[in-house]
Amino acid sequence: MAECVRKACPCLGALWQRIFSDKKPPPAAEGDAGGDGEVEVSSADDEPRTPITASDAVPEGGSMFRALWAFESRHQDELSFQEGDLFTVVNRSGDWWSARKIEKNGRVLETGIVPKNYLERAESLQMQQWYFGQMNRFESQGHLLGSENDDGAFLIRRSEKENIGYVLSVRSGSRVKHFKVLRAEGSLFFVEYNKKFSSLIDLVEHYCGNNMLNIGTLGKPCKRKKPTTTDLNHFTVDEWELPKEEFTLEEQLGTGYFAEVYRGRWKNHINVAIKIIKIRILGSNDALSLNHLEFQREVQMLKSLRHPHLISLFATCTVSKGSLLTFLRGSEGRSQDIGSLIDMGAQVADGMSYLEEKNSIHRDLAARNVLVGEDYMCKVADFGLARVIKEPFYITEDKKIPYKWSAPEAISHGKFSNKSDVWSFGVLLYEILTYGGVPYPAFTNQETYQQVTDGFRMPAPNNCSESLYKVMLSCWSADPSDRPSFHDLKVKLDSSSYEME
């Protein structure tokens, strides 16, 4: 039947090749296509032919995508679809794309809006069920250790770390082992030096039937966890006010001077974090006005920020594990190994690097202001004190300063910058490596400032390597210009030896 369809539909040759890239269609015979604007699909068992107008077929130059998960529409303009459905994309603007759902023969079924992170290019390597694209160690472990995966489940991913390339991650009991896929002579792939393959597909097929190192044969491809969309639905992308009746409050995640943060649900369907400003009556309207001003500033900043490791305004954010501080102090947090802890720090550095690029400062970076979700995804939150800066420094007389997390110049002169955020990040690393320990535990706020200005620095935590402690000390350099950038911090943490076993 496949050969008949190929011969009958020469205009769909490019589409067919994208879907079945390992098979080259034969050259089209002259006269196969009619001259009246229609082509016909014939079947091998002489069933009636179904005409398809040329306008209903996918253009040859269109890129093919397939659905990785099923999706149920939440708005009349959105498409519902099942895993494996095929699409061509009309408009790739933003996180919600306009797309045509198509049959394998190219016939357009319907057109609508779809979330882009549910789709994968339907070509060559991307078509393989076991290929997960770019992914860090934490994410791969979250997928592989899911209850739906058995021992031997595996995936291949492209590491987020520079100069690493492809990594084969395999479930082995209650752990995940990671093997770097090396390249020989620029083209051959191998995990064991004496066994080289011309493609990743050949490598996987070999180890599905033959033992690899000390883990035996590969089992079934890892089953993927369904992701969250980046917005409540496509309509809320530019809609910044929604009726409060659509939200329900659950337990409190954290509290601060101006606001409280709760876990909640939107339309009883989507997990969100809800921030509620406090109303303080102090004999005048000044405090109330300040609360609203701080809240409006935070809203304006969040409107412009989109990054996997920053909390987003009206974004679907799974905050199932609460704040990083609470998580670290709990049983699940205390079970994390040093590699997992460093990876959490790297995620925060990644989010802060994005803020750095946007000329924005946070001013209150601490474990209490980082939220932890599924697969230990960390998101920097609480932008109540954040600012967009036009100069290298932001100067304020505001006395609401978290002393034990603040750089000396921020305390003494109200001088904030990306470098003062880097100082706070060093303290956050201390919190992470001590599983939620209190910084400078023996000192009051004033004593902390005095000790730091006199040159005192916290000692290395018990499980902290010398190289990692040097990273922390570099964050606490007295001269702000001697502190590293968040980009450099992310690279240093990523280049640690904890990913490969």
C-alpha cells in the first residue's frame, strides 16, 4: 500500500520523506497526477479512491511536527489532539503556535492553536521515542524514575552543559546512570571505545540486544512526563487581570513583610502560586499605598520575564514541594546527594543569569524565595524588591534589607547591583549545602555586618569540596568587581564532575 500511495501522490514526496526519513520514495512517474487540481489516493485492495484537493495538502516546504502527549483544549480556538498526531505549523510566534493537524497523507483535518512544548519536529532523530532533546540530569531522572518506567528504561538527551554532547541515561534500580556518548573521527558514536556506530539509532539498537558495561541490555524507551503549558491558556498571554472567583486557595507556601504566597488552583484545573498583598493599617495610608506600589512594580517586572528557572506571571507553575528552604529541611531534601544539590544551585544561577541579561536585579535572593516543583525544577520567585536598572548600581535608602544575605555595600550604602545579587547567591549556596542551615548562626544582623566587613567569611559546609568552596568565596569578594557573573557561575557549576558517573 505504501508504494501505491507514493506513486499516486508525487507532490507529497517531501512530506512522506520527512515522516519516514529512513525510506527514500521512488521517483514520481509522469502522468501520475491529474491536471484538474486533484490527486487521488489508491489502496492496494482496490477500495474506492478518496479525492484530496491540492489546497488541502501540506506545502512541500512545511516543517513537520508530531505530538508528544495528548492535549485537551481549554479555549474554543485551541486544538485537542492525541499523542502521535501530526502537524504543520502556520505561525511559530510565542509559546502558542497556530498549526494544522494533518493525516499522514497530508490532508488537513483542522486548524487551531497548540502549545509549542507539546510538539517535536517529526524528522530523523527527533522521531525516535527515546530521544528527549536538550535536557539536564535532574529532568532525565524525573522522567526515568517515574512509576511507569521499569529497570533498564533509557533515553538519550543532549546535555545542557557546554562541550558534553549526547548522554545516554539508564534506569538501574532506584538510581539513574549517565553515560557520555563520545564521537570518534567526527562522525562515529560510542559508549565503549571498541564498539562504534554510524548513528545513535544504530547504537541504541545494538545495546537493546547486547550488554553494555555493567548494566546489561537496554530496556524500553523512557515514557515522558506530560509538561505544563507556559500560560493558563493562550487567551491569558496578554490578559493580565482575571476574576478572583476563578481561583481557589490551598495551603500557604510562604509569607513576607508585604505578602503571603499560597498554592492554588485556577478553575479547579491548573496548579498556580497565588501572591496576596497584606493590608497594614499604621495610622495612615502610607503603608497600604506602599504595599500596592511594591506589588505593581513586581507585576510590571514579571510581565517581561520568561525563563524556565524564574517564576512567571499567570504561568502554570507546579510548586508541589514548596519553597527551597522548606524542601531542604524536609526528609526528601535531606536525601539529595551532593550532585543534586549542586544542580539546584546551577538552576538558580541560570535563572539569575537571565535577569542579569535583562539588566534586572532581585535584591532578595535566598532559599525562601525559590520554589521547587516536579522533577526538582527550581524557580526564582518573590520579585517584590526587584528592579530594572539603567546604571550599574541601584541606590536606595530603603531599610528593608535581609542583612545576612546582603552584600556589605548594600547594607552600608544601599547600593545594589547584579554583583550584590551574586553575594546573596553565595549565601544561598551555603543554605543548599547545609540543607537549609541558617547563615551566620551565632551572629545577630548587626554582628554579621561587622564581622563581614572585618573580613570574616563562613567556613565551608561539611560536604563541600574545596573547588565548590572557592566558588562561594568568589561570590563573597569584598570588591564587587571581583565577583563572578551569574553566567560564569552557571558554567562553573555545570562543569563540575557530578553529571557523569
